[in-house]
Amino acid sequence: MLSFDLRYRWQDFQAHYQAQLPLGVTSILGASGGGKSTLLALLGGYIEGQGSIQFEGQELLSLAPYERPITTLFQSDNLFPQLSVWDNIAIGLSPSRSLSDEQKHKVHWALEQVQLQVYADKFPDQLSGGQAQRVAIARVLVRKKPILLLDEPFSALDPKLRSDMLHLIKDLTHRYQWTTLMVTHSPADAMLLGGQALLLEEGRVVVQADAKILSEIPPDSPFNRYLHISMPVK
Amino acid sequence: MIFSSHLRPAWLGVAVYLVIAGAALVALLGYASPSDWGRYLADPYTWRVVRFSFTQASLSALLSILLAIPMASCLFHRRFIGRQTLLSLFAISMVVPTIVAILGIVVVYGRNSWFTSLFGVSFPLYGLGGILLAHVFFNMPLAVRVILQAYQLIPDAQWRLASQLGLSRWHVFRLIEWHYLKKNLPGLFLLIFMLCFSGFAVVLSLGGGPRSSTLEVAIYQALRFEFDLNKASYLSLLQVFICSLVALAVYKLVPAIRQDVSLYQGARLLMRSSRLAMLVDFGSLIIVLLWILPPFIAIFAPIVTPLFWQTLWQSDLWWSLWHSVRIALPSGVLALLIGLSIAALARALRWRRGGDGWAQKLEQSGNLVLMVPSLVLATGLFLMFRNIGISIKHAYWIVVWVNAVMALPFVLRAIMPTVYQQEKRFRHLYEQMNVVGLARLRMEWSQIRSAVAQGLAYAVLLSLGDLGVVALFGSKGLETLPMYLYQLIGSYRVEQGACVAVVLILLCLVLFSLINRLIGGRRVVV
């Protein structure tokens, strides 16, 4: 169980996030400027807020980003351009990148999981956007942190590749018992991932519900407000 | 377009600049007789000078960079009380007149110095020790600033990843910082090397004799004491040759770089610290403070003594102040005019088919003085005047012109980015509505005035602090403040010199802020 109660102020923007998230996937929806990425940055420790973040009885707020049981996958720039694919994954296990046999094995295994074995010696600028994000996912796998934050990491991919990635994330989340939070603009992505859906408005969680309701939203739900803005009614 | 009438003043400016420079070089080379050069080549003194120039320049550059790297990393990652002050101190030590800093160093390390009274032994100031001390004093802050600029180019995403992965400061340095640094280091090394290789005032004041001399000083001696133009032209060609050679070699070493384009700038992130990181940060901070701070204190200490107020009553001081201003202001304006001419042509050429290369060449022509020593240019000009029958009385204009040329690289660095930015953003609009010449200047003035002021201020400051060309002529009407100061240090009247130094620094600060406020239109912090 991941629960948070976080306040954050930046100029005119005042956020107060409160929620309790179960194991599995939670999609975060909301209009642009509603504070979705801010929430992830707060959880990841990249900006400072007040309040508390609890995970399995541990308080995370006072911890540095690298001390939190969290891996964040950003929209872009998840890889060091100066390191090869192999090293980009290896650095998740050991900052010095000198690995034991067992660790090397693990990198191989992670590359296999994302089907990039033959790309081990390539550099990020030789990869497509989807391949680069898969390398980042491979690093998530070796890091074995129980919380995964995804900040629209697949928004730049074509629809087929995007759904492949979402399936991969869904599958990995269930297999390794992660708590996965994904910011997305697309209700369809949220439905594909299943699990929970959070709707953010002006820095507040206004709805938390099963993602299934996105297919049949009751007329009085705040989701309607958001969806009417984000996509025309069928 | 490029030949249209509104660009005529710019063409004129560039032409005058290049023709005078060319004529000066031709005039000097006219006195060269290469048949004698075999004799010079065999002269062991020349080679000793070359060897020493090389050694001191390499050591100065190496030391400056070695100290600057941990300092810059510390300044980037840590926030501590006095950090901003230290950064301002670095900025000041870069523009403080050479001779003033030399004075500070002499007070701290010379005979009867603070060092002697503190440790009971005298510091081996005159020779390599003093030269290194001064060169690092000037160039280490420069190196720190260049490195910090390189750090600004590191995408935030890299720090974010490093923080997420819990890399230690050492790993962050090796993986991220070093990666971005290594492509800047050869250029930085080269810059400092060249500045020190052709170093004049420092070596003249602290070299302590022919044993530790540089080519530039040897040229000065050949010109002033031996009046051997042939030897001077040989030595200057040698200097140009060696500088070009080093430049070529260093650029061959620049490694290829893998870089992404994302430049998102966000908050500073926490890196995992360690005892080692703390130790390195603290150690480099202490060394840098010990190196930079005492000469500064020494410069400003006399302001509380009665001698300072006595010195203020000396008419020599006010005369030399007047000479300084009389040279610095016109030469600053001249540098700005040449710089603006180059800028106007370069912006007209850039973004045009085939014009890009020409724009670059124009810009590089402004860096002439980095390759050809200012003393050589001055001598060439002097000879040119003599050839056409104008006498030494016009040394004033030679000094003004050479100082302007010396400042040109700095003026260009200040104005070019802004000018290019305006051209890039608005050139289609300008073309569409035919906004040219003065009309364009009026429109852009509010955007470029602060850059223009910055360029002018640098040029005036450089000229104010110059001790090179004035030392060469050193005739009546040219005893500037730095010259006066040099004479005082030479006759061991260091206390009085310190008072003059304070006046010179105050003059620099006043002119710098006046120019920035009146022309730049806003308050500027050094």
C-alpha cells in the first residue's frame, strides 16, 4: 500500500494530494496543468513538498531520490547518451559498472525481457524511441524497486508500439508485484492497463475509481468534465 | 544585399581595421632579413626563452585547470555561505588590471612580505614561482567560469538519473561531468596556454631577469633596448608559429562527443555525498582561497593608511590617471566601432547561401591579436608611420589603436551572440519590410544595448589596465596609471604603489558601472 498526503506550492499553483494506492497499476488522468507530473516529481523526490509518503510502513519523504524504493521512467532522457545500452542497464546495479557474474547474468536476463539482446553494444543515439524506453524498462527490472512511476513515457510512440509497451508494463507489474503509477493523457491507455484511475484537478485528487468505469462513466462523475474537454463525445 | 548602401560604414570599418593591421605587419616584415635567421636559430638564448615560455605556459595552464575542476564541481553541487561572494571575486580577478594583481602578489610574497614575516623565510617570488603564482591567480577563475558554463549545458535529465540511481559524487564526476568537460578542456588549456605563453606584464615584473623570460618579453627587449627589428620580426614569427602549432595539436586531441539535445533546466538535485567528496571539496576550497584572497586584501589594505591620502595629493598620480582615461576611452570606442562593423557584416552573411563560412572568417579576423602579439602590431604601426614620414609624437594613436585591437576579441564575444539572435529571429521580418541601417539599429537598441555596453566596458577596462604597448613607447604623455605603478614597484616603493593600485581599481569600477548604466541602461553587477 502506497499512501501519500502531500502539499506543494509553486507561485500560484497550490497542490494537496491525498490518496491510498493498492498494489498494481494506477493511471493518473487530468487536464494539462492539473499537477500530474508534479505529483510524480514529489513522489520521486525531485521537488520538495510537505506532508508524508508512506510505503509499507516506511516514511519516504525525508529520503533522497536514490534512497526511495522508487524508479521513475520519464517522458524522455532516461538513458545516459554517453553509455552503451549494456552500461545503461548495468549502472542500475552498480554505479561503478563493474559487475559480478551474477549481476551480468541479470543484465542479460533484463535485455532478454525487453527483447534487445542484440543491441547491448549500441549507444542510445542509435536506438529508436521505443527501443530506448525498453532499455530504460530493462533497468527498472534490474533495480527491483517496488514502486514504478511512469511520466507519459510512451506518448511519443506509434499506437501499436504504445500498446505493446503498456502490455509489457501491465504484465511486469503483476509478475513482480509492483505499485505502478502512470501519468497519461489517454483514457484508452488507462483502460488497457486496468487497475485504478485517479483524476487530478488543480492539484487535488477528485476521483479515485476502478479504471473500468472509464468505459461507462456515470453522468454525474467529474470524469465527464475532463473527458468532454479531452475528447469529443462519441 | 551584402553590398547594399546601408552596409557601407561596416565595410569601411572592417577595411580600415584589416588594412592597418596588414600594413603594420608588412612594414615590420620589411625589416626582416631571413638570411640572418640562421644565426638566431643557433642562438641558445632564443631556445632557452622558447623552452621557458613553453614550460611556464604549460604549467600555468595545467595548474589552473587542475585546481579549477574540483572547485567548479564543488561550486556546482554545493550551496554554502560566501559562495556568491567567491563567484564575484572570481569575476573581479579576471578583469583586475594585471599590474594591480602583481602588486598584490608582491605585497604578499615579495621582499618584506606578509609571507616572510609569517614564516620567517622568503618566498622564491622572482622566477618561475612568481610567474606561476600570478598566472594561476588570473586564469584559475577563468577556468572555473568556463567549466561552470560547460556544466550548464549538461541536461537536467542526467542529474535526475544520477540522483535516482544514487551515484556518488565521484561516479557522477566520472560519468557525467567528465564527459562534458573533456571536450572543453583542450580549448580551455589552449586559451590559458596562449595567454601565458605570450604573457608580458607578469613575466616582465616577476621574471627576475633573462633566466626566466618569454618570447613576448624578448621581443620587447629586442625592440626597446636593442632596436633590432630583424630579430623582433623573427621572434614574433616564431611566436605565431608555435601558437598555431599548439592550437593544431590540441584540437587534434578533442574527443568525439555523444550528446543529446534536451536542455530542460530544473531544480538542483541532491547527489550522494561521501567523506571523500567532502574532503576534496573542502581541500580545493581552501587552496583556492589561499591563492586568490591574500593579494586582494593586500591591494585594498592601504586604503586605511595615511600614506594613501598623501599619495592622493601627488600630481603625478592625477596626470597618469588623465593619460589612462585619454587612452582608454577612445580605444574602447574604437574597439566597439570595429566590433560593430564586423558584427553587421557577419550577420548579413550568416544564414545566406555560402555566407556562413565568411561570417565565421570575419569573426575570427577579430581574434588576430590572440595570434599576433600586440607589441608586434605596435612596432609595425610605428614603422609604418615612420615610413610615411610621421614621427613618434603619434605614439598616442598607436597605443589607442593597438589597445582597441587587443580588446576586439572580448568585444566580439560580448556582442555577437545577441546580434546573431536578433538576426535569426527577425531577419525575415526585416527583409519583408526593408528595415535596414539606422532604422534597424533604433528598433534593436533596447535589445542589444546591454551587450554593447558590456563590450565597451570590457574594452575600456582592458585598455585601462594595459601594460604592454605603453611600456614599449613609454614616452611623455603616455605615462598611464599601470606604467606609473610599474615604475613604483620597480623602485621598491610598494606601499605607494598599493595606493595607486587602489585608485586604478576604483577608476575601473567607476567607468565599468558608468558605461553599463548609461549605455546598458541598467544596473549591472560585475
